Amino acid sequence: MKTGKAAFWLGAILAALWWSGPARAQVEIEYWQYTFAQRVQAIDELIKRFEAANPGIKVKHTHVPYDDFRVKIAAAIPAGQGPDVVQLFYGWLQDYLKAGLLQPLPAAAFPASEVEKEFFPIVQQMKVDGKYYALPTAVRSLALFWNKALFKEAGLDPEKPPATLDELVEYAKKLTKRSPNGDLLQAGLTIDMGGQDHHWLREVLIRQYGGAPYSADKKTVTYNTDAGVAATQWYIDLAAKNKVGQIGFLTDGVTAFRSGKAAMTIDGSFRLGALDGQKGLDYGVAELPAHKGIKANFASYWVNGITTKAIGAKQDAAVKFLKFITTPEAMELWMTTVGELPARKSVAEKDANKNHAKYGPFIRGLSYAYATDFVNESAQRKVLIDMVDKVALKNVPTKEAVAQAAAEEQNLLDAFYKK
Amino acid sequence: MIGRSQDLTIAQKRAIWAWAFLSMPVVFYVTIRFYPAAQAFGASFTNWNIVGRMEFIGLANYSRLLQDPAFWKVIGNTFAYLGLGVPISMLASFVIAYFLDRVRFGHGLLRALYFIPHLTTAVAMAWVWRWFYQPAPVGAFNVWLVGLGFPQVAFLRSTTHALPAVLAPAIWAGIGFQIVIFLAGLKAIPRTYYEAATIDGAGAWRVLFEITLPLLRPTIVFLVVTSSIAYLRIFDYVYAMTNGQGGPLDSTKPLVLKIFETAFAHFEMGYAATQTVVLFAILLVISRMQIRLLRSR
Amino acid sequence: MIGIRKTAPGHIAAWTLLLLGGIVMVMPFVFMLAASFKYNNEIYELSLLPHEPTLDNYRRLFERSGFLRWFGNSLLIGTLTTASVLFFDSLVGYTLAKFRFRGRYLVFVAILSTLMIPTEMLVLPWYSMARTFGWLDTYWGVAFPGLMTGFGTFLMKQFFEGVPDDLLDAGRLDGLNEFQVWWQVAMPLVAPALSALAIFTFLGNWTAFLWPLIVITDRNLYTLPVGLASFSGEFQTEWEMVMTGASVATIPTILVFLLLQRYIIRGIAMAGLKA
């Protein structure tokens, strides 16, 4: 590069920097999410496209290790730092609202009628007091994963997974291997309340046994019923009576399935990336087993919201950015890059996607999925983990354990809604 | 004072030097430790939950804490970690240091072997230990037990065994530190004492109890106090070995984990501050008791 | 060393037991190292030798953006903090051990009590402080809470108590001022304690996680533990990478220890840890 030209560019760059300093024509907003390689990649690409289409706006992309994503936010926001647009798990919405971290999305840019028409129904939980506070780019649901090689070995058709809960148990029994003195060598099904099983119990099994986990207004726990106890008992019997698995086998369900020592597992679409990267694992995905003709699924999603920190020009920029990352095109990009399902029905239900070998079962599951309205996701998850542990480790009768769990969760809900 | 410096006694001049040396450190400790701690103490009387609105609620947090059965379980666990961790680790590290001290050949290598666990990260080591604790045929410990004719033990999947099971890697990782300090203390004992004992014909046990241990008193005091504080504050290994749960059924949960959960999962900063005040009080009382008990007469 | 002749068999038995014990102590570490050389389909068996050894994990570790930078950051911050701690903790420890003045016990107890304040509660006030002074995303921001410690002060005080006053007085008679007496006479006598403190301070810094995570947002400034945490996701952990990262992270600490360990133990006799 000739000196003259270099000097010109240097001068131009310095001028541009000086010019953009006092933020006259340029607005800079910050976007925070947790560190997940594919999502980081997707956002970087979306930011590139967004900035090209919106020359006056710059988006600073920050990502934080997952374990401490919330710690970081908890530290930043009260100090006036942090993001203008922030990623959060849908189950944290209540926490964030209580802490005053999010502002409602302007109805002009995100009309409620449009959201309700375009997005999957589960997204309606992001509406509080008539206003939407956050929107997802992608959603996830649950499905049954099975190990084709282990199926073949057990004499089962590797392309035919179980379709009902009864078949699930039947197949699992054939797929369970034990040593002569009873040690579990291979589990038919993973049993891990700390993983996705608590969602499976809550929104799927309880419904399939004729009950419902919560009341319509979300404020009352309704699984302390015969249906709830029956569903819980069925789950506990997997290990206790049918002996198709063991809590804590190979430390957790994901590890057991990945290592090829568990033949089936209930898990979410987010698991696809890891399983594809697992050397030597040949697996299939199927819709969750039905029971008595009832199909249900649990969907979860990460959403993006606008923080209370974004005001004036930053707010406008944040609104534009949020709109951009929830367009159908953004969702298509997201699906191919991250492997998560589009939050807009029109995109998800395209034939190519609905019949996809891996995404298909998840997408089809979305049409009958429910997303729990958590007030405190970690505490509510713990209630179910403890419930199962009480029966397994302390021999508490199932009926009592369920009653105690329902009471504990009800306390959590009451404490929240009272404020 | 200025013109009369020649009238200051040596003691007074020394005192001025002392305070000069202490000036920067005092400022540091006040601004970096005491002031924030005072802020936290103040927060314990509020219902602060991250953003702004901090309302004074008096002792409500404290009464809530005292009435929470989970809190008492956690206190019990914390003292269990102390009551098991300190004696076991002190005894083990002393025995190892005592014999290691007498070894010449390969001393450096052996010392390094015992210290390496102290250099590892809890996350990685916890994962390895979790595999050791698995039932047979995966878990080494159970495989040995069965091989020796004993029944298998559910280490982590048991409300009674889980706490010691989680404590074990923490002791394993912490011992290296105690061994090194003991070695230093043992080396510091002048040979003349031992030579005199030989002349007197004293046996190894007498030497140990009448010479070695008394002369190791400052070392022992230091290690008991610092180890106690460490075990009362245990966190890393519990978090890593129980997926952050402190389970099963809260049987392994120490106070620091409860604080972490309250502050960073429930965002209840005021309530978390209350728990840290309690932790601080416990640490203060225990350390003072120990220093007094172990102080030379 | 003690002058009591040990019977040969007794000596050998003790030595063998120590060796066995040492090997047992080191086993988990060895498994971790072994896992770092395995593909992810093998790490679920705790075997010492991989069927299919690979350097792939190490390659991924070094190629993943920032690993070397994180390593360098941790090294820089660790060294600076250790130097500060060695200086100030010794100065304060010495003052508390060798000077008589009003308020001495109070200062000691106050500093000791800082050991009991858990970091978890201090991080939010520290964050506000860092933000006010513009220390966020800087090396200073990571380092400032750890520049002096109650632990080191306690340790150095104990060791300084063993330094004979006559030597200090001799220095004063030679015309040295108090600072010089400390620096030139007392400090060399506690060199082994300083080595011990150096190791423990460096180690504590090397593995510190919570505070660096909070104060730094710029990935280029991550310290090693924070960077390695990015292998853990919302639902999955790439264990083979955690093992590899942890293995590499242990190398400097082992080196530091090997370098300084002889020095600590051998020379302490000179300082004399008296009752």
C-alpha cells in the first residue's frame, strides 16, 4: 500500500472514529447471550446482515459461559451495564420482570394479533398483562431418541421405535442387560429427573394419565390427583418394578445415551448437535410415545427481550434488531446453523421441514406441545427431583411424595403471585 | 509534634513506622473488604433483588432463615464437613509429612505426587471421582468392594453416604497444602532437641509427643484455623459432584452453595446477604475458639 | 536427619507405603490426562490407555479462539498479584509480629476476619466499584481484590515471629531504618515462607473463577478458568475438552511448584518456626 493511500485511509478511519464517537449518526446497542458455538455463529451472521441493512446501527455481540450467564446479568444490570437486547430462557421471564429488567415490546412493532397468528401458541406465555415482553427465534421440543445398533442387537427392528408407553416399556425390557449378579450393564431407557424427564412428567405423562399439571390461570398446582400419582408411579416403576434403568447410571441420562450404554432416552432437539458429533453413535428420533390415544409434548424456548436500559435511540435500534432476528429468513438461517426449530408456524410446517428425518418428529410435536409457566424454574425442577428421590431413597409412599411436591410447588407459586 | 521528634521514645518512633507500614494495607482492607462487607450486612435487612428497589424489612430475612428447615439441614451439613474434614485431613497430612520428612531418596518426587491433587481443578477431578463412585462394573470402588466380598455401596445415591462421598475428593485435593506446611514446620525443629532426646534414650513416641508436636504448635494452629475455614466454606467439589444441587435431598448442601443459589439462581440478594452474615458469624466464632484453645500457655 | 538410626526394613516399609500412597493420590489426575487423549466415544470408560489415542482434543483446544490468550492473561495477572501479595502481606505480617503498638491485636483480628467473608457476597459491591472507576474489562479490574490477603498476612506473621529480635536489633545498630531492617534483614530469613506463599497465591489466582467472570466481558481478556468454562453448555459438556483444558491448565502450576518446593522446605530451618 502506497504511503499516500495509507495515510488517506488512516485519516479517513480516524475521522470516522472521531465522528462516530459522540454517537451522532451511529447508535450502538449490545446483545448478550450465553456461549453456544452455533448460536454465536448464527447471531454473528444475523448481525452482519442487520448492520448491512441498517447502516446507522452497530450491534455489539457479547456471549458469556452458560453456568454464569445469570450471575453476569445479575451483576451488570444493577450497575447500569449490560445488554440492550438480552437472551433469556422463557422460564425466567417472571424473574426478570420482577427484577424490572425488561420493557414491554412496543405494540406498533409487534402487534399481539400478529404474534398470535404467526408464532406457535406456546409463545403466548411471553404476554403478561396484555403486553409481550420477549420473542423467540427458535423453539425446542422433546422426542424419543433410540440407538439403532442396540435395537438390532436385541432383535428389534432398528427403524421401528415404540409408539406407546406400553411399547416403550416392552422394548426397554428387551434392551436392558444385566450382569449375573444384577449390575446394570445397559439401560433400556434413561431415568434422569434432573435432565428433561421432569418436563416429560409434568406436561406429558400427567396429561396422558388424564390429569393436568396446573390450572388454566397457572396459579394452582393440579397434579395432586389420582392421575398425577398414577403418572408418577409409572415413572418410578420404570426403575423400581420394570427395572429398565437406574437413576444415576453413568452419572446422567445424556452420558448414558452418548456412551451407547442406554438404548433410549427422552431428550430435546438441542441434543442433536452433540449426538451428531458423538463418534460411532447411530441413532434415530421419533415422536414421544402416546398413551391411551393422548399425545402431548413439552416445548421450551430461549427468547430475546429488550432491557429497561435501552431508551431513546437505543430503544429504536433494539426494536429493529429484535424484529430482524424474528423474521422467517432469520429462522431459516437459525435452523440450518443451530438446528433449532423455527418459532413461526409457517416456516416450521413447510413440508421439507415437517418430514425431515431428525427435525420432523420435533416439529410435529410442537403442534401438541405445552410450555410450563415457570415462576422459578430451578426451584420447581428441584421439587420434582426431590419427589422422586424421596420415593427411591427414603421409601416415602408415592401418594405422599406427590402431595408434598404439589404443596411445595404451590408455595412457590403463591409466594410469587402474592407479590 | 514536628519540632519535638527527638523527644519521641524509641517505642513511639517504632509505632509510627508500624502505622506507616500499615497505612496502605489498612486503606485496602477497609475499602475492598470491610466496606463491601458492611454493604452486604446492610443488604441483609432489605428485600433487595438486583434492581434498585431496596426496602428495609428489618429482621424479616433472619426470621425467615431460622424458620426454614432447609437452612438447618444446610447448617448441619456444613458442620459435618468441618467435623469430618478437619480431623481426617490433619491426621492424614501429619502422618504423611512425618514419614516423608525422614525419606531422603526420591523425596522430591514423593512430595510432588502428594501435592499434585492440590493443583487440579475441581470440575475435572469431580468428574473422575463420580465415575469411581458408580456401581459395578463401571465404578472402581464398588468393583473392589465386590472383589473383597463386600456388598456394593451407593455412594452418591444415598442421603447418608453422599456427604462423606463428596467430602473425600475435597480432602484428597486439600491435603497437599497441609503436607507442605507440616514439612516446613518439621524441618524447622532444630536437631539439637532430637539429639538431646537420643542421649536421654527416649523412644520415638515420646519424642513425638514431647518434642515434635509441642514445637509444631504454631504450624498446627495455623493449619487447624485455615482448614476449618476452608471446610466451612466448601463449595467447588460439592457443586461439581452434585450438578449444583447439593443433593440428593439436600444431604450434601453446604451454606455457601445455598448462598450461591439464593443470590444467582433466585436473585434474592437481600436473603443471600443474610446467609453470608450467618456464615461470617460461624467462621468468626469457630476461629476465635480454636486460636484460644490452641494458644501456648 | 534425626540422628536416630532407623532399622532398614522399617525404613523400606515406610518408603514403600509412601510410594503406594503417592500413586493412589495421583490416580485421578492420571485418568484425567488419559481422557484428554481420547475421542469422545472412549472417555466413558475409565481406562488408562486409549484404544485410539488422539491429539485431536489438544488441537481443538489450541485452535479454539483465545486459548493461548487466556493462558497468557492468567499468567500475567497471577504473577502481578503474587508479587503484590508477597510484598504487602510480608510487610503487614512483619509489622504485626515485631512491633508493639496500640491496636495491634485489633488490626490482626480484623485482617484475619477478612478470611471469613465469602467472596460471593463481595462481588456485587466490587463490580459497582470497578464500574465507577472504569476498571471493567481491564487487568487491574481482575487483580485489585486480591492484591493483599489475610491468609498470607497470617502466614507471614507466624513465620516472622520465629525471627530472632537480636538480628533485627543488630540491623538497627548498623544504621538501617525500619524499612531496610525488614527488607534486608528479616525478609531473607523467611524466604522459604515466601516461596510457600508464592505458590499458594499463584495457585489461588490461577483457579479463580467467579470474580474474573463477572468483571470481564471481553473474551480476549478472559482468564483460563473462565475460558475453559465455555466448554460447558446449557445441556451438554464436552468432557473430553474439559479434561484436556484442565490438563493444560495444570502445567504451569506444577512447574511453579517443582521450581520452588525445594526452596521452601529446606530453608525453613533457618527461619525457625518457634513456638
